[in-house]
Amino acid sequence: MTAPVSVPAAGSRALAHPAPEEIRLEGVLHALSDPLRLGIVRELAVGSDELACSDFDVPVSKSTTTHHFRVLREAGVIRQVYRGTAKMNGLRRDDLDALFPGLLDSLLEAAARQEERLAGA
Amino acid sequence: MTAPVSVPAAGSRALAHPAPEEIRLEGVLHALSDPLRLGIVRELAVGSDELACSDFDVPVSKSTTTHHFRVLREAGVIRQVYRGTAKMNGLRRDDLDALFPGLLDSLLEAAARQEERLAGA
DNA sequence: GCCGTACTACGAGAGCTATCGTACAAGCCG
DNA sequence: CGGCTTGTACGATAGCTCTCGTAGTACGGC
């Protein structure tokens, strides 16, 4: 047992990510049930893997931003890695698609559709 | 404006449900992010529309069960109607599919897949 | 070596959530 | 009617979550 928690690269500053086996659907849904985090994930889905935390235009303080990114990472939704002083963020699309095929796309489309609808289309 | 909150049938004991326009993706995800509620929805998805609250075998007290069903109803995930002393529950599959095509099925499949995986398949 | 940038840690407060037990209401059945 | 079944309301509690500000760490550039 003792799930392989994707051991951090030895020497450097590394961040704990859940192994794919540890990712729980409930956790993913919970992470995405916050509008702010859902927005972050949507931005990440269209952009590249190379978005720093500060590239997002969230209407909360820096500490709160850190908090939300951590929730997303700990739920297994995003991957984070340091690159100098910046922390680059990327969707764990590969892992999520392997665990829950089609789910991420459905969620992203649902979010897009809702935004369109609420915009008074 | 003033969204039509699907006015309850006049005289009888009726329950407030959100109108389709009021259903929010975040709310749905939040409702489903609880293992208990996700389980209820999964049972509802395979069974008929005719399941009473007491037909579910949840490991919590009656009051807590009431609470969870209310969360699901207020998020727009289920429909509830009184039938004698019982309260019958049904998925709002039609409304959900119209708002978020494919999402419900993706979620149900993801849940099934995870259960299979965790059962040590 | 020093400063600025980017992010984290910690502590705190407000608010929501899950849970319970007890007490109660509504409807069926004998 | 009286009792049983089913679910609700209310109050309470513990725990989580979102939010912030302040203080601190890690890294890159001058």
C-alpha cells in the first residue's frame, strides 16, 4: 500500500501532489464548486501550462489566491511547479482524463454554456 | 425578470424548487461533492422517480438525511413531491440535460468508474 | 550583498456545513 | 379516534472554508 505520492524531485523546492490513485471525484467536484476556482481552471484549460499564479486576475488578496491554488492542487486538478520565483500552473488533464474520461470536457463545456446563458445571450 | 420559481401547486403541501434558469453549475457541483449526496443521486439515476427518502440506506440520522435532500433539491439536482406521508424523489434529468448536456452522464460514469477502481477491480 | 518580485505561513474572524437529538406535523390504517 | 410511519423544524455543536493582513522565505537581477 502506502500510495506513491509522486515523490518530489529531491533537492529543489517541490510541492506535494496527490498521486492519480488518490484523486477523488468528490474532491474534484468540491474544488470546482467555487466560482473563483472554476474560473481559474477554465483559464488554464484554454491557456498553456505556463501560467503563473500572478497571471490570473482574481478579485481577492494574494493569500487567498494561494489558498485557492492549493485547494486545486490538493484535489488533483492542477499541477504546480516552481520556476524561479514564479509558480507555474497547469491542468492535470492527462490524469483526469485517465481517471474520469470525458468529465473535464463536460465540465468545461457546462461552464462555458452557463456563462453564455448568464450573459443574456 | 423575477425568475419564475415554479410556483407550488396552490393548496397542497408543496416544495420550492429552483427554476431551470436559476440552477448554477457551481451549486450542482457543490451538491454532488458530498459522498452521501453523490450516492443518493447515483441510486436515483438507476432507480425510478419513485424513491422515498426512507428508501435510501444512508448512515446518518433522519434530520441529516432531510438536510441532504434539501441541499440536492435547492441546487436543482432533484425534484421532490409529497405522496401521502412519503416524499418521492426524482432526478431532474430533463432540466440538467437541457442546461448542461452530457454533464450528468459524465458525472455518473465518473462515479461508477471510481467505485469500481476503489473496489480494487 | 541588496532590493524587488512572487509566493507562503500563520493567525484570526465570519460564515457556512454536517451532524445530532428532541419535539412536532401530516397523512395512513386499524 | 389512536397510533404508526414519514418527514420537518429548531437549536446546538464541531469543523471546515473563505477571507484578510502581516510577516517571512526563495529567487533573480543590479
